[in-house]
Amino acid sequence: MILLDEHLISLGYSRNTAISITGIHKDVYVELSTGDTSAAIQTTVQALVDAYNPLADEKTVKKLELKNEGLSRIQLLFPSISDFDELALVREQWLSMTSASRSPTVKFQKMIDIYSAGLSGISAINALTTVTDVQNYDVVNTPAWP
């Protein structure tokens, strides 16, 4: 017996794609006899392959690229920021400590603007409907980075 994702790899799929295809079926074993599978197992494997939609995985990768781009821009201002998602906390801290009449410093405002542009970029990526559109989304030039 062999794990389903290992079987998919033996059929020519990349490891990442095989793991994505198997999803919740990651612990499913496929019984192989003399290098072949039964018709029922072949049908099950093919159904999993057919049901796989790479769009969600592509969006996840692209959003990570976008966050890394935003983080590199922010680290030019604040090198100690280590995670793009950490900025939500920093922003909330700022809002909780200041009165409405106080403006942030120029550097801090730029950080907030970069974070906002990143969030807009993530929304734009989420709205894309094809793998090609997601792959073609330019995380460096498409968002309105300040």
C-alpha cells in the first residue's frame, strides 16, 4: 500500500500539487499491485484529481508574495517589523493610544499607507477568478504602494 499523494507523484504530479489534490484525504492509502491499481481505486484517484482546483493555492501563494513585498517596503522604515500581518496590531495600538486630533508621524503614516495598499491588493487577488489572472498579478507594480 502507498499513500495517495505518493501515488499521484508517481503519476507525474509535483509533490505540492499532489498534497493539494489529496487535501483532507492525505492519509488515504492506495493499494497497488504490480504497479497498477484496481478500477475502483483509479476512479477514486481520478475523481480527486478532477475535483482539484489550483485557484485557491495560487491565490495563497500570490498573497504571500504581496505580503513579502509590503513587508520589505515597511522594513525600510521600521526594520523591527517582522510580519506583514503584525501591522494590524500596530495600527490598532496606534488608534487606541491617540486622540482623533493627533496625526501620525510621516514615517508611521507611510507604514499605514503601505499596509492599506497591501490589504487592497489582497482584496484584488481574492476577487480574481482564474489561475492565469492570479499568476499575472504583479505584486510590485499593481497595488498603489505609496
